[in-house]
Amino acid sequence: MNEAAASVEAKAGRAAAGARKRARLARSVPSVPLLLFGAPFWSAAMTLSAWFALWLFERDVTFHLAELLWLFGSGALLAWPPSLFLARFAALGRRAETRFAAYLFFLSLGTIGVTALLFALDYREFYSQWHAPIGTRTWFFQFAFTTLIAFYQFLVMGLRLYLPIGGVILVAVSLWLASDRFAQRR
């Protein structure tokens, strides 16, 4: 009888923990207005950052300016929802400085990661004409190494296009999202 009671108690504890996790996940989902207005704003801000950095280094007359700006804008647009969700999940119920750190970390990592992924897909598409047929062992190696090289090239050459404006915007948006006025009370 004692073992049965312990088993029931353990099941109830697991069920309660599962309910808390589901509630935390549900509270981490950003509001619709924050997604609808935040994503285009974030996209425009990162596009502006890339354009300003190119202009600052007098490279705004590049042949691929429109494609570069599209890449940075699309990457930021696609990165906003998952980055915001992860930051809210990490910051839920925490103090303001922890919320700020979570938004700063996930917005920067998400934006850089998604933009680098889009760059890698474009890079991979260009080089695929010289690769082995799809599904072969050689193709998998070529796919993996082409993607890794594209990520590396983006980190080396593309990351600086987020500075100086992108960093300032990132800090300002992170402060705004982490403020007590905007605390996660969903």
C-alpha cells in the first residue's frame, strides 16, 4: 500500500510539473500585436543597419546592394518570432536585468543565425551546380562543408554590417522589451 501511494504521488508530481511547463510555454508566446508590429520594425532596423554600414564604408554602390539589404531584412523578419519566444521563455518571472540579458542574447543570436542561414542557402544554391548528384555520400559532404563555409564567411564579412547602428538598436529594443511596463503578464 505504501508503494502504491508513493507511485500515485510521483505521478501527480509529474503531472503538475508538466502542467507548469505547458503554462510557461503558453505564457512565453508573444502577443499578436508585438509580432505584427515588432517583426517589420526589427526587419527595417536591421536593413537600415546594413545599409548604413555599407554607406559608412562607401560600399553602398555595390552591385548586390538590393540583395544584401533583402537578406538582412528577411533574416531579421524571420528571426523576430522565435527569438522573442525564446527570450520570453528564458526571462519569464525574472528581474529586469535578467530579462534584458535574455532579449539581448536571443535577439542577437537569432537575427545573426537566421540571416546566416539565408546566406548559406543562397551560397549553397550557387555552388550546387558543381556538386555531385543529390543523395550521394559526396553530395552530403559537399552540402555540409559548403554550408559551414557559408556560415563562416557570413560571420567574418556580414557581422560587421550590424555595427554601429544595429548594436544600438539591439540594446534599445532589449531595454524596451525588458522594461517593467512591458513585463510578461500574459
